Amino acid sequence: MKTADPELMRAINRFHVMDAIRRFGPVSRVEITEFTALSPTTVSAITAALLDDRLIIPEHVGAVRDLGRGRPRVMLRLNPEAAHVVGVKLASDQITVAVANFCGEILHSLALPVRIDRQTATVIADLVEDGVRRCVSDAGLELSGVSGICVGLPGVVERAAGICRQSPVLQERDVPFGADLAARLGTPASIDSDVNLAALAEHWFGQARGLNDFLVVNVERSLGLGILHNGELFRGANGLSPDLGDFMLRAPGEGGGRLADVASETAVLADAEPFLKGVAGDVPARPDRAMAALIRRAEAGDGDCARVLARAGESLGFAIANLITLFAPPKVIVSGRAMTASDCFIHPLRAAVAASLPASLADVSDIVVREWSDRIWVQGAAAMTLRDLYGAPWGTTGPAPPARGIGAAQAGGSA
Amino acid sequence: MKTADPELMRAINRFHVMDAIRRFGPVSRVEITEFTALSPTTVSAITAALLDDRLIIPEHVGAVRDLGRGRPRVMLRLNPEAAHVVGVKLASDQITVAVANFCGEILHSLALPVRIDRQTATVIADLVEDGVRRCVSDAGLELSGVSGICVGLPGVVERAAGICRQSPVLQERDVPFGADLAARLGTPASIDSDVNLAALAEHWFGQARGLNDFLVVNVERSLGLGILHNGELFRGANGLSPDLGDFMLRAPGEGGGRLADVASETAVLADAEPFLKGVAGDVPARPDRAMAALIRRAEAGDGDCARVLARAGESLGFAIANLITLFAPPKVIVSGRAMTASDCFIHPLRAAVAASLPASLADVSDIVVREWSDRIWVQGAAAMTLRDLYGAPWGTTGPAPPARGIGAAQAGGSA
DNA sequence: AGATTTAGTTTGCATCTCGGACAAAAGCTG
DNA sequence: CAGCTTTTGTCCGAGATGCAAACTAAATCT
């Protein structure tokens, strides 16, 4: 822990002010005073410095009449132009790149439908580099005007070191993606687990605003786990992001079994392949269609197909129950593509959680399903970079904006 | 997060200084300057205040000649008399009470061999109250001279609220032990999970000094889990301590199964009872003897007995593997009574961990077995209370003392 | 037009840390 | 033994910060 000096003091309070402005949209100095419990003097001084640095801008228009009387409030908001960041999401079949402004609004995005899981890390880095350059240029910016880049990908990532230890989309291990991209693009670059980014995006912009503890479970070809604990992204001892796919379902003497081998899309499709013969074409080549067919048949009453999905849901529910026992989060967000939306998957999942939790934790966690667009990932990557720019001194992820007032409901989503 | 003002600044730095003094034994101001990276001026000012408050004392004796030349260093150390705290540990068959000084040294302790698991919470509180009064008085102190009391007990504890949600030693649920004891004794009282206290004691005084991440798994009649993560005791979202016994071993569709029903001493003895007929007397009444007999027979080659232990070890290993996947701690401390010391238990445990971990985490965690005396629990309770007295401003558990210099190897232990 | 009300700023003061000068206390040197 | 050297610890002034209170600004109310 850093020792305290006036500079740290200022950094902490400046962060609080920035955070309040980000969370509560256009906001006046008095309101910042209330939210942060800082004195008006301090708020005034800090906002003056932020205005001076052009990180925030005043909004003189007295659009909403506050309270009739008195001097009108000058609303302050983040300056969207204060910085630009790039978010990149690597999925097995697609690279998504987006440029966002200082408010986390996406200015331009770009999708490269490439099956990167059969490419080497170098090729992937080439593709990412090209994508970033193009996306930045299409957004009307220069690379030199970009303050940071964050790449999200599934697997085990050591963010601090900028190394991807292992990922389903990379053949190699211990890939130093962070340093590589930073060198290629001449811009600060970081990497993180994709689900961590999604969790951060939910915290900043999404459903989990204002919630300091929740889990995000993402089911795609691999299984991702993002944990927000005490307002912070939770990481293992070395800054490692945990991989839900590595969770074991049984003791080795009872057959063992990784969760990824049961509950991922890949595993489900492999299990279901015998029942899909003739219905869907070549299962491995067109997983989307195969999955759609599987769900259709299961929901239509096909017992074999339903059982495959139920087994996956139940296994995942079992793992989630153990996580709830550990973290006691008020909310668990299950996301993914088509599969997680199906009752044939979710019902067994919920049942398994309910059956596995001890009585004392039976009602603490609300499990919700949420389908994400590509947007969320890159938004998370942007938020991660912005977090650094805001200068959080002790590493706290800024909390989240509750919807408030007119025009504040721009980024929310429904379950 | 609290906003920063000069007071917080001072609190942070004072804590760093206190922490350095605690960790590095008698230490001079220059050394504190080195350890904390504070300026000599600041260290001087803070130590002067601490001396003024009698929290630390100077040691003028130039015992060890430092470097021949120059003004000799004035060594500073915690004042043992600065405060006294009481630690209490509730186990199913015993209450242990101890009085410790400001350095965490146990001045006096007292054991009440009572099977509290068949008593009501009120009776237990009576017993604890009597024990504390007696122990304090036997230590030659007044209750008014005690700065705080901490009670450790197995189960799910919500420390912040002072409530024990559920415990194997309490018949009731949601027992507000903290407030109750505070009212009875007129002294600040807190409660925590016993394993959390053990983890804290290991961190302050024991094997895990200097280690900021480790797990403690305690096997007794119930299964406890203590997690030290980033130098802090890890708690769930509401400040709940997790209970390892509530971990599930399989999905409900595959039979479910709580870990506590397989790997606790109680469960092992229940499983082994048929094989112990005639060898040990009445198993439930004399669990210690029955366990000893079980281990003896297992190690002598009795297949049935060995299998019971192996199953418990393997199940626990499975759970530990999943925890390692999540936390990636460099060390896992398995503790308990006789059972955990037996190879018939530990070997299957290690094997299960090795078989369950993904390759990327194969070597991160060192699993050690440690047998504890009652001492560790009350020491942890003392440390927990001292931590508050030290005034850690942002809630950090003070780190740990590396062995250094003469006579510094008093509290270590071997695996 | 003046009172009232609310927002934000300026002023004065206390606290903190820090760098550099300074005092203290020992050994070394001749 | 007196003076030099070395190391430790303290004092002083500068710089930065936050806060309370007085003050200015800008609107509505009467």
C-alpha cells in the first residue's frame, strides 16, 4: 500500500469527483458536494482543475429548472473529447474492435469475422493491429489521439503482466499480447479476460449499476467467469482471472470432469451430435445452426436433446451454487448466445442452484439471464482503459450510475 | 470509500509506522524510514506521537552495535502494556479463553471443557462471560483494562453485524453474539469465523508471515475455510464468512452431497462406525478415541478404514482444487486434529488436487499440513482486535513479520 | 427595486509531508 | 584527549491540501 501524501489525497478526491460526474451524468458542484461529502471549497478547486485540463465541460444551459429560486446550477459533464480509447474483443470466430470516447460511448466499431482459433498468435496480432488501425481511422481519429487499448479474450489472463496464460482462441500459451500490441501501435495496451470486461461494463453502464457484488457467467464455446467483489474486479493471487471451465464437477475418484467439458457450447454440441444427425447439417462447421436446431428440438419435446441441455444447465448451476456459497453475491448474471436463453437450459440451472445452496443462502442471489451484443465487450474494454485514465489511486473501479433525471436512461438494458 | 483529508493521511501513515514496528520487532527510526518510504521527518513526528500515547516504547540499550560509528539507533518496540485484549474460541467440546497484550503475547489462558453444542446460546454466553471474567482476573487485570474481545466460532459469521448466522456449535440461528457480549462485559466485542482468525494468526505470527495470499482449511467436526487474499481476509458480499462444509460435491442430479457430509470428522466417523465395532467403544461418545482407532487401523492396512479416510481426503482435495482455480493462492494450509495428519487422508487429498487442477495451475499452490494448538485460535482473536486498535484506516490487515535478526524465530513452525 | 434564496468562490487557518539545515551521540585519529 | 567523521534524529520553512466562514453571483419573489 502506498504511503499517504498530499498528492495521494488530491488523487483520491479528484477520483471521487470524476466518479461522481461520470455516475450522475451532468451534475452541479453542489450535488457533487453531497455525493462525495467533500466541502464545497474542495469540489470547486478540483472541478476548476478538471475544467482546466478539459476533462470535464460545463453546461450552462439551465435546461431543467432546479428549484425556481436562487442562482442556477452549472451542470458539469465529462468531456467526450477528452480522450479516446479502443476496445477489442477476441472470440473464436470473430474479432470486434471499437473506438469509444471519454464517456464510454462507442464512436465506431468494426467486426472481422475470422476464425482466429486456427491462427497463430502472431497472425492474430496482425489482424488486431490492422483492425485497430482501420477502426481508428474510420472513426476520424489518429492513432496518436488514442489514449489506450484494451483487448478482451476468453481464458486465463494475467492482466498486470499483459500475458494471456491460456486461451481457447490461442494455440500458444503465455502470449505477451499486451506488450506486443503496445509496441505495434505505440499506444498503451492491456489485456484482460473477456468476462471481466463484461462485468465491468455491466457495472459502469449496464444492468448492475450501483451493485458492488455480482457474478457474471458467460457461456460460449468456453465458460467465462467474471466476479465483481466489493466494487472491484476480483482476481486471483497473481492477478490471474479465474476460468470457470477449469472447475471440476466431481472428485477424480468419481470420474472427475471439467465443467467446460459438459456445459460449454462446444461440449453440448458434441454431446448432442448423435441426435442432430440429419436435422442440422455438419455440426462442427456450423455450430450456430446446430445449436439452434438443438434448442428447437429440445423445446419441442425431444427428450434426448432436452437432456443434453439439462445436464449442461445443471452442471453449471452446481458450479454457480458453490460460487454463491463463497461470494454471496446479490446477483448472478448468466449470459451467452442462444443456449442460455432456453428454458431447457436455464430451468435445470436454477433448480440445481436451489437444490445445492444451503438454507442460509437460499435467497441471497438473484439469477438473471442476459443476452449481450458485441457492444458490451468492447464497452467493457473501453471502461477498463478509462478507469486508468480517471486515475483511480488505490485501484478502485468506480461504481455505477443509477438512472436519474431526464435523458439518463440511454445505456441501460432490460433483462 | 472515504474521502481523503489530512486526518486520513495521517492515519494511513501512522498505521504504516505501527505496522513496521510490529513486523520488524524493535526497530529504529531510520529503518522505519526505509521500510515505509516515508521521510525521516514524518517518521520522527509520528513516532513522537506514538511515544506520547505510550503505544510504543524506546529501547535505549544499544544491545547490538549497529555499525560501529555514528549516533546509536534508538530501537522502538510496541508497548506490551499499551492494551490488553481477550480472545475466545468456541469449539464443540471446549471453550478457550486467553488474554493477550498489545504484542499479541498470551498472558493467561483458560480452557473450559464443556460440550457446548448441546447448550443454548444464552448458556454459552453465560459460560463465555464467566470464562472471560475469570481469565482477565487471573491475568491480574480488570475488565475495564481490556480494550476488546473477539470470539471465534465455526460456521457462517457476519462479522460486521456481530451475528452468527449459523454454527455447528449453536442450535439457534442468527445469534447476535457480538452485541450480547459487549453488553454483558461492557467492552467492545466482535465475532468472526474461527478459521478466519486462524488465518489472521498465521499471517501475523505464524507460518504464513509475509504471504499475502493463502487458504486455510480446517477439518474438525465441521469444515472451515479461511481465505487471505491480497493481504486481507476475504469475505463474501455481506461480510459473510464462507463455510466450506456447504460446498457441494456433485450436481444434485448426480446425488448432490455436501462436503461436510463426507469430509468432516463427524461424517468420517459415521462412515467408519461399522468398521470400528468392537475396536473402539461407543463411537459418538468418544470421537477422539474412535478417530485414533480409525487412523491406526487404516495405517495398519485395513482397507475399509483406509477407504473412508481416502474418500474424505479426496473430496476435500476436490474442493480445494476448485478453490485454487479461483484464488490461485501460493499456499494452502490444511489443519485439524489427528485426521489431517494421517497419510491415509492427506495422500488422497494431494492426489485429488493434482488430478483436478488445470495444467496452468499445477504448481502454483503448495499444500502444507499444520497441526494447531488452541493457542492459534485465541492468538488470531487477539490479532483481530489489535488490528482495530492499530487503527488501520482502510481496513488492511497488517502484513507480516519476516524472521530477522536475533531471536526473531520464536513463532514459526515447520510443515 | 429590493429582499430572498441558492450556487459557487475567495480568504484565512490548520494539518500534513518533505527537503535541507542543524543538533546529538557515538567511534576514529593523531 | 581534542578534534574529525559518521550516523541518527530533530527543527524550520516551503508547498500542498482540505475546511469553515465570509463573500460574491445570479436567479426568483414581492
